[in-house]
Amino acid sequence: MEFWTGAEQLPFYSFIIRAVIVYVYIFIIIKVTGQRTLGDIDALDFIFGIVIGDVLGNALSQSELSMTGPLISAGMIALLHVSLSYLSLYTPRFRRIIEDEPIILMKNGVILHDQLRKTKITLESFLMALRLKNASDLSEIDYAILELNGEISIIKKSEYEPVTLHDM
């Protein structure tokens, strides 16, 4: 049980056992807290990942540490994360504190430079994002919006939107 309680000199197989335990534990925590894609990571998910990695990483690398404390701490952090997620899901006022709102960067074809400054996006980066969205002609764009996940969405003026079957 030294692999669990810790000792000054752990044999190498104890680190392998610890790594398997931590990996399975993190896998279970991620399944319980909810899985998201990297593009959808918000501030809470980022903080959760960093803290869990730090708490459990120490238990993996330091042989004298017991596994009990880090696993309980990681479980508590996961419980707190799930609680904040549910609270923001069901409480709109709390959600506004936890999550940012989408920010309009371009309105009616006009770039809002004050919003670019506020979001710390350079004009060059903004124009690059537009080009990546196949919207290099600024006269075609009605709105450009910085979404919660960091992506910039483009709404083109109606006369520049592609024709759909419904239009025909």
C-alpha cells in the first residue's frame, strides 16, 4: 500500500500504479462533469483543468505524498465545478457573472474599433479572422460577433448570402 500512502523511496511500479489510478480518476471526473470540445472551453473549464492537473500531478511525481489528499481535493474541485455549471445553467443572473456575452465587433458594415480595443484584438487579427471565414470584402458583412468560445461569427448582408432552395 506504499503506492497509496507514499514513502520516501517508492519503487518504479508504484508510480505506474499511481498514474493508472489518476488517469482513471480524471477520466471518471470528466465523464461526471461533462465533456466539451476544446473549442468550447470557457474560463471555468480552463481553471478546472489547470487546478486538477496541478493537484493530481503532484501526487504522481512526489513519492512521499499520500494519494488520499489529492484525490479528495480533486473530487471536491469537480463537485464545485459541476455545481457552478448547474448554477449558471439554471440561473441567468449568475450565468452573466460566470460567462461573457457575445461582443459585436462590426455592425452594419462598420468596424467598431473601441470593441476591438476592449477585446484586445488587433485590426490585423480581425481582418485575418474575416478572411478565414471567406469574408474578405468588408462591404458584404453586416455583423461580426466575437462569440463565447473565442470564434468570430460573420453575418453577411442579405444580398450577399448564398441562394438556398427556399429562395428559389
